[in-house]
Amino acid sequence: MAVSLPGAALFANPRQISHPTQISAQLKTILPFIDTKLTTRLLSDKAMSFVYLDRHLTPPQELAVNQLGIPGLYFLHTWQRHYPNGNIAAHILGGVTPGQNGVSGVEKTFNHRLNADPGKPLRLSIDLRVQSIVQQEVAKAMRDYDARGACGIVESMRGRILAMVSLPNYNANDFHNAPADALTDRCISGDYEPGSVMKLMTLASALQSGLMHVWDRFNTTHPLFVDGFAVTDYEPAHHWLAMPAILAYSSNIGASRIATILGPEIQHAWLRKMGFFNRSPIQLPGTQYGLWHDKQNWNLLTTMSVSFGNGIAMTPIVLVNAVVADLNGGILFKPTLLAPRPGAQPRRGVRVMRPGVSIAMRKMMRGVVLAGTGAYARVPGYLVGGKTGTSQVVGADGRYDTDLNNASFLGAFPMNHPRYVVYVLVIHPKPTKKMQHFSFGFTTGGYVAAPAVGRIISRIGPMLGMQPLSGKALARARAKWKLPLAPAVPPGAVALGPKNPLPPGANRFAYVLEGKPVPEHLDRALQRLALKRVEMAVPGQTVFSDPQPAKSGNGSV
């Protein structure tokens, strides 16, 4: 991905130069990019004894200048960084100074290691094949919807990054001339509200708390009004929905009901544990904190809006890494760009949820693609699951701009044995004539980002050793990982529903939203138990189902 090649720099001693204008003209015939006026001025400055004229001569250019036989011109033999793949993985690689010191990307993070032992490669987890495909498909979505920018991430079940793309990008060989907007890595910086992808956190925390179950139903029959704001659904259901349907139909009302039962303390504790209030530990400079309300101001409206991804913002890598734990059995890993060392022990993370919660989340995410807003992420032969996200954008005046949104889709595959999460975020997509026949003028995550994720999965699946299922094997997998949108209540279980809307241990916010008086004596013991379950963090856990990266795919710097 990056190599250091021998090169030469051209410098001069102006005190030894006799005809600056003539020499500048001669050099221009060999070095077409030099500025003759500037070169003449440098060569005329007799106060100087050393000036660089060109730091990056090719071997033929060095030979040609040398053959001019001009006294006062000299060569300094140097090493020059070269990136053979141009703009592929440019943000990950970063760039170096003329003196070969890293100033961005892994070049900066591992600058000391790379310079201390130049002959020892730094192996990355990036698979250049996957990186290239993600870049192509994210760029297509960006072009199709005339978007301002985009990003794409592929992460394994142990937190290894196979691809991470930010657009617009730049040629890594021309780092110092890249526009500022192209240098921005949208995967690790920026304050993007996640939209309804955040419901994956809301439902996982609810199941982990023990206060709610997948078969419980919640009142989504009408909008919710709080402090002059209305929480509505894009496509109202007008009836009580169970958790799988809330996720599949992306019900903001249902997510709000669930979040108020948990309450702000549990919601805040879950997000803190999952890394939303920290910068990502990924090995890149420039990672940013997100944006959120102070805990003391985490009121009823905040609790509701955060449940469906409004009123809180974070970088994409933080969101993606947290959702990996939803799928891999409940283990939160630190994301990494480094390939495993030969013979190294499996990566260890922190258990943040019960395995049963992870299985339920996989089945519900599968339902989003089968019967919900993620239908355009379907891929023949693969059990794809995921969640759409469509979020408004905060304008300069601090209010939401009704004409702008961000569209995203977080997919995973195969849901019968999760291997990778694939995330695509398209920033400020616009209705375009080209896509009118497909999206009908809509710029939601389901129309804009879900198809891109589907195309990525269809291309990288076979490449990563996962052939599509067919016949009886496909039928068995589909049957095993299909969860009804309205699951049956197990015998003996007490389910939430119209006659029993709130469980014991519900937070006071749930009673306020329900329009019922808050009991004088809430079940504090059950609330504390739910909080303890949500705060669970058992270090040293390992997921053994994660595959080793393909041998031919590891990137090397």
C-alpha cells in the first residue's frame, strides 16, 4: 500500500550560479513543473548558499540535469514515499513530509515505528480488493444522488477493519495539494446524527435490561407530543407493534415508548458503555468526539429523540463498532486497522450483553430486510440483515434544515453466521432525474444507502470465501433465522400490550408519556437490577466465529 523508493532532490548554491535566467530556462525543459520566475529569483539570491529547486526528481530527470554540467547544481539522494494505489485507502494511509515524517493517517500514528525499522512492514487489516469495491459502490451512490460526501465501512466480528472509505478523497501521492474537503475523513470525524440505525442500540439495551421482550407490544397508534414537539412515524401503523415490527417499520413512536420505560439513566449508561461518549480508539489521528446533551439535561424529550437517533451525533466508526457487538454474541471490541500477527492469540473484548440478546437482534435485523425498510439490501443466497437510517441535518441557525438529510444503511451478513458489518452513509443526497424512476424523489436510507450495501455484499461475499446458499440449505437457514413481526407470547409469560402497557420497574418518564399518574412508590429495586444488567461489562471475552482475513487481502504499509 505504501513503499519508500530511492530518489533525488535538486538543490543549488546561488553564489556559484552565473546565469540564473538561462539556467532556469534550461531546467524548465527537463522539469516541466518548476516555476521559472521563482527559480530565477532563488538562483539570483547571493545571500543564500543552499536552495531547493525540486525535491522529487525521477532517475531520468536526475541524469538529464546532470548532463547539463552546470556548476552550482547538486543532488541530494533521498527516499520518497510512493502509494501505488493512488486514491485507494488514501485517508487511512495519510501522507508524509518531504523528510518522510508522517503527518496524517497511519503514517503519522506509526511514524516512529516506520522510521525506526524501514525494512519491517506494517501489516494492516485492510483488504485492498474490498476497499476498492466499497469505494466504487459508495461513489456510485454519491453520484446517483448528487451528494455532498459519503463514507463506507466494512468491519469484522472481532473489530478488524477490512475497508474504510471517505469521499471525496484524494491521491495519496499528492497529499499536500489535496483540497481541505477531500482531506476530511468522514469515517472518523464529523457530527452525524445516526437516524434510525440508533434503534439497534435502543432495542438491544431494552432486551439486556430484562424489562422488555421481543413479544411485548407498544402503543404506536398516534403521534406523541412533548414540550411542543411531535414524534411521528414516516408510515404510521396505527396499531400496537412488537419489537420486530418496530425495527422493521422503523417506528419512532415505538422506540420512544421503549426508551421511556428504560429511562434516561439506563439509556445514558448503555451508550456510555458502548463507546458513544468517547473518541474511537482506532489507530488514526483526527478522531473526534460526538455531540450529546449533558446528563443533567437528559430530559423526557431527549430520551425519546435519542432512541431513534436524533439529538445525538457521533462519528460513523463509533456507531458501526457498537453494532458489531449486537451481532457477534455480545462482545465489544476496539476497532483496529492492524492485521493479526502470526501465532497471536484471538482478540479479546468486553462482554456487554447476553448471547441471547445478540441472537434476538440478528433475527430482528433480518426482518428489516425481509419485510421492512431495508428491502433493497437483499442479496440472493445471502441472509442479509440491517437497519436503515434517515436523519435531518442541523443548519447554521441550530435548527433542522427540512431540505437536507443524511441517508444510511447498516447491513450485516450472513445473519445465520455473521462475519461482517457493512455501513454506507450518504451525506446530503438530493432527488435526481436519473434515480426518479427508482426512488420517486425520496432520499431515505432505504432508497439511497441500502442498495449500495447490497451491491457491496454481493461482490465481496464470494471474494471472502462465503458462497451464496441455495436449495434446502438456504430454506433451512431462512426458516431458522426468521422471527415473526408479532412473535407469539411464550406460555406463562406476561406480555406488555393494550391491557398492560408498562412493566414493573418502568421509569417515571413512561408514566408521563402514557398520561398516567406516576406511582408514589416506583419499583426502585427492579430499576436498579435493570441498570446493573445494562452496565454489565465483563472483560476478556473472545468470539471464536470470526474468520481470519484472506491471506491475499492484508494491506501492508
